[in-house]
Amino acid sequence: MIKISGALGALSARRNDDLQSRRLADIILTPEDLAGKTSAARLLQTTLGGVVRHITNKDLDAFKRNAKALGSKMRTGLTAAEVIDLSRPADLERARKEIRSSIAARLHKGEMMFVTPSGPDSKVSRHFVSVVFPGFGGAVAHPGNALQAAAQLVKSPLKLDCDCEHWRYRLRYIVTAMGANAARPENGYPKLTNPQLVGVACKHVLRTMVELQGSLFVRKQIAKMIDADRSRLTPGAKTRVITVSRAEADKVSQGRVRTVRTTNEKYAASIRKAMPKASADTSTAAELASTIAALQKRSDITSTALLQALQAVMQQYPTGK
Ligand SMILES: [Zn+2]
């Protein structure tokens, strides 16, 4: 069973260590370096191309292009579905195989803390994933009951953080540039660990996204947090912190394990379920899924109509496993 007690203290100690070591780091490729204001970048190293070597002018141009492309993806947070769809297949695979649970441990004023087990090669036994809901204030004010508001909130854009090294060294820069970081921002380009800027989430964040998408327990906890904030206006009341008890956490982590699935995989599953013959012929299901994905990228009237028709057909069938 994953231990959830003392999570807040443990997380703040890890964040403190992270901040201290970041302050001492002297091999950071800064935005000023990328803008070409200093030549210090040329003394640094990169793994672009597969081997460790000194950074050249050409690399700097490539980094600049990658960083600019990321800037064009800037938004206020990422939805759980976007996080899964934008992730690398390798990270999705790790989340499926190595991280079996993510427990909502603490909720307060639109911020949630999840505790996940760590992977097989980790130095620590658990990791902490933070999820901030930028739309929380709106959900509190939204007419309707708290559970309905919670159901909307789990589909809304999120800001994220994880205390693992994968997040820290490879992904935090990307997530910061996309406007989706929940904790310390990172503006140093990951020249050694992820020069191509691929991926968006670690296995712990991915597992957490699945819980947000599918868990009624999680929605109920979010509803409690909304209720707590709504009742704050009652004279004398304080905002309550919602914590999950050990017994509740054990019950949740013993529940069924949800699979991490991209939007395309979900479509393919529902197509297979809708058309039993297509399940024997997986290429048909895959073809339809990629058609839907292609249509989603287009905005002309015919494509939009086709997409809506296909989605309407899909919705008549429950999503398959
Ligand atoms: Zn992580």
C-alpha cells in the first residue's frame, strides 16, 4: 500500500532541495543565451544527434526553433486528455507498466496533491504530483451542485508538477513554456537531457491524469473542496483542507487499475466494440481512428460535419476496454 501520511511535509522538503540545487547549477542554457546575447552557450554541451559534444551555432539555432515552436503552443494549462495525447509512447508505456495507482491525498483551494508509487529504478518510494485547477474560482461560482462542477473541472485545463527527476530535468522546461507548470518554473533549456523537447508528462503525471478522467472518488473529493470554498463566506468559517484517510486511500488503491489511453486509442476501442467484425480486422478500427484524428485537425465545413457524424455514431456505443 502506498503511504500517504506526511505527504505535504515531504513534498515541501523535496521542493526546497530542488530549489537549492537549481540555484547552484552553473550550466544552464538561459533564454538570453538562446536569444544570442551571450556566447556562454558555446561552452556548454548537448546530446543533440545522440552523442555528448559542445554546442555549436547550428545547435543554438535548432534550440531557438524548438523553443519558439513551443511558445506557439502556449495556453493556460493543459487538459488531462491533451497531456496523455501529447506524451511520448515510451512514457505512456511506463505509466501503464510501472505505476499502478495515484491517490488524491490533499485538496485545498483549487490545488490537489496526489501520491504515486515510484518506478522500479527509483531512489525514493513515492512521488508527489500537484494539480492546480486554474478554473477553480469559476467552478465555485458556477450554478449547480458541487459534483457537477467537479465533473467540469476535471475536463478543464490544468497546471501540473511532479517531484521526480524525469519531470525536473526533461519536462519542466516544456511545461513552463506551455504555461502549464504548477510549481517552480524552469527557463533553462534541457540541452543535455531533452534537446528535441519531446514529451509533456512523466509516468506519475500520466497515471494521475487517468484518475482525474475516470475516478468518481476523485470527483467526490473535488466536490468537497468546492463545497468547502462555497461555505467559506459563512461568518466565522475558514477554508477547509480536504485530506484523504489511510483507509480511504487503501480502498482506492485496491480498486481496479485504469489503463492510460490516448483519445485515438479510445476511439479505436469504441469502434471495435461498435463493429464486432472490425475487431477481427484491427486495421479497420485503426484506420477509422486515424480518420477521426485527421478530421479533428481540419476546420472546413465538410470535415467538421463528417467528424460530428462519426462521433455521434461512436457515442451510441459504450467505450470499450
Ligand atoms: Zn514524475
